[in-house]
Amino acid sequence: MTLRLYDTRTREKRAFAPLGEGPVGMYVCGVTPYDTGHLGHAFTYVSFDVLHRYLEYLGHAVRYVQNLTDVDDDLLRRARELGEDYLALGNRHVTAFLTEMAALNWLPPDVYPRATRHIPQMQAMVARLLEGGCAYQADGHVYFSVDAWPTYGELSGLPREAMLPIANERGNVPDMRGKRDPLDFVLWQPSGPDEPSWPSPWGPGRPGWHIECSAMSTAYLGPRFEIHGGGADLAFPHHESEIAQSEGASGERPFVAWWMHAGMLGFDGEKMSKSLGNLVLVRDLLASYPGDAIRHFLVSHHYRAEIDFHESDMEASLVAAGRLRQAARLAEELEPLAPAMADPGSLHPVVAGHRARFLAAMDDDLDTPAALPELHALAARAIETDEPRLRVEAGWMVRELGARILGLRLATVPASREPAPPDAAVRA
Ligand SMILES: [Zn+2]
């Protein structure tokens, strides 16, 4: 079996293979740390955590980079509203985010770059785009010229006329000073009077949002790498613009081999959003449910699905995660009988069958909703059988697949790794 992953750009599932000898490069757009994390964020990061774990399970070395957008319009606006220093505001929310993700047993990234520490890399990329004719200066701003990039739209598949309204909803200011086209996007801009500012060849200012991720991903993973992910609402214009910038600056394409997007979360049939006041906060859920129950709820949905949150599903996941833990514990009690799990050929045929179907589901674009019933079937065997060998093997397999791949703690497995400190990138 081969892992096949869906690529948003080519709109197909393709067999996964690393591009070269080195580790698999994986970049996931991180949080803009100005607000409390909601379950939609957790769905994205848990989904990519399962991918991270599965790639490692399959024997790939992975270099996982997840950025922090610690200078950005939204963050600066919030800092102004609160009268708080933007870096202090960011640090507060980064700490909360890491604490919540640790409770969800998330493997932290290898590199955790902060935008504010990568201004020189962003400026170097802007300079290359200007030299190459993809960008222009106007009144202290530098804009990317969408007209200079004929394949703009290849990722989202959006026709040109549909792009502007969506871009405007997601941070674009169409009538910004000196723009030749309302869709042209900011690479560099003058800072407001109370905003941070860095010197640059184009005047003092700060970077645009999209260039941050192009510069940080390229800095740690090179001009071409395997996987770039994020929530589905980032595909346009954020990731579309990243492609144009990164390929425009490096001259190499494709920038990313697999673009992967996690589905959005709804609440009782409505879009989950701050304006509707129906955000399900991770912090609140963690006060009522253990991390395993939340993770079980999340992986019971396919990562690309639009999911709808109902409290009753959380209750069901609480019971289901408890049953998996019970099965894993049974096996632990019988540990002296544990088989050499490294040799699937010697497994009890019933266990081997469930394992094979679990892995086949994972290979099919991480179909966790199809994999999960196999795990529960193994748990049922472990709990119900009178046969010691079947009990111990089934219980062990629940732990092997449930903990290593789906990232459930099952309470018998020590926490894998502690979260990296937020400034780990400085040492990278
Ligand atoms: Zn990004």
C-alpha cells in the first residue's frame, strides 16, 4: 500500500513520495496570536499532527515548520484596542495555544519561526520580486502585481471576477495608496504611528501577511518542499499569493508538491465565527473533557470535511475514548505475553486483518473516519475475548495505532514530547 494524499492545486490524490534524500518538509500556517483558540484551530492542527505522526510511522523523517504570525493587521489592531504591547499580547496567546495543544497531545514542530525574527528574509524576497518585475513600489508600499503572474488562481481555481470579494473579506484593502490593481497585494507597507517598524530600502515599515509565510517556509525548507497546509480559508488569497511570491522569487516550481487544507468547523448547522458568538473554545472544552475525548471527536471526521459540532458527539467520543483506553490497559496487564509487534507477519489473523484495514484507510488520504471503526473492533476483541493471545495482541494494536498514529494518549503512553518554547526558531 502507498499513502495517497489529496493536493488542492492539482485536485487529485497522488501517491506520496519525498522529493529528495532529505527529510520530508512540512509547513503549516500557524496562529496569529491575538485571540483565544477555538475548536476549528484545533481541528486543523490535530489533522496535521495525524499526518506528521503517520509519515513518521511510515518511516519518513519529517521536518515540521509552523510559524507564528506575530506582526499582522489583526494582531496590531487588537493590541491597540487593549492598549497592550503587540509582542506581549502575542506571547500571552502563544503560551495559551501551546498549553492547549499539549493537552491535545500534539507533537510540536521542529521549527517554530516568528515573523518578527525573519524580517531580513522577507526583505530579501521582496527585493528579488522587484528585480524580477513581479512587484512595484508606490508611495512607501511594495505591491505584488497579480498581472505579472499569469497562473494566479491555479490553487483556488477561482475565476478572476470571484477573487476580489473573497480577498477583501480576508484582509485585502482594494483602494490602498498607489495600487495598480485592487487585487495586487502588499509585500511591504509603511507602519502606522503606533505600529512596529523596520528600516528597508523602500522606506520604514512592516511586511505584508503573505510574504511572511513565503519567507519563513523557504528559509527552513528551501524553495521546493513536499507539504504545505493550513485551514481551507487560507487557500485564497494567502496560499495562492504564497505560490506567486515564492516561485516568482526563486524561479523554481512547483513551490509545494502537496497543498493540503483542513475543513472548516460549524456549530449546530451555522458557521462558527466570532461575529455569531458561537465559537467553541478549546479552553472551555478542556475544562469538561479529557484531551483524548476531544481528539477522538476530531479524528472521527475526515480532515477535509466541513464538520459540525454537537455537544452530544463529544459525549459519545468521551465514552469511545474510554473504551480504547480500557483495551490498551488490558494489554498492559498482560505485558509479559506481548508479541513482537514489529513483525506483522506473526500477528493473530484477526488482529492482522483490522490492522491492515486501518492502515489502508490511512493510506487513502488519511481517512480517519474509516480507520477508527477498525480500532474499535480491536478494542472490542481485547475486552470481550477469552483468548489471552488475542486479548494482548488486540490491546497492543489499539495502543500502537491509536497512540502512535492518531495521537490518543490512552493514559498508558507517556506524553511524547514537550512543546518547544515559542522562540525555538532562534536556535534553528
Ligand atoms: Zn501562512
